[in-house]
Amino acid sequence: MSTAEKPLRQSVSLPARVARRVRTLARAQKVSANRVLVELIESGLEAKERERKHFLELADRLTVARDPAEQARIKEELARMTFGD
């Protein structure tokens, strides 16, 4: 979180098991549970953005690929990303 951004209070309910893991991480890192949650959310959002960019890059590669084997490989990877393994 940037220091220039004004914090926005947000209430979130966590399953007990997740809350315990967050508190354990916070104690291990000697930071607040709030800081751990912010870092986890930021890293999750960044991961989603990387996944989206990778998907779009694959879609672009599929449109220019001429080799049927390469097209099939890209289609399989796109399907895996969309529907899971």
C-alpha cells in the first residue's frame, strides 16, 4: 500500500483456520495481522494480473501461430487456464 493512499476500513470475515494462519504469520514476521492481510491481498491481486496478461499473450500467440501442433499446444494451455486441469 502506498503511503500516499488513504487507508479505507474494510470488514472481512475469515474462517477460523485462515485467521489462525494469518495470526501465526503476523507473529513470525513481527507485524500486525492487518499488515499480513494487506500483503496477501496485494500479492494475490498481482498474481491475478500476471495470469490475465499471460492468458492474453497466449491468445495473441494463437492468432499468429501457423503450426498446427503449436496451435494445439496453445489451445490446451488456454483450456487448462480457463477450466483447470
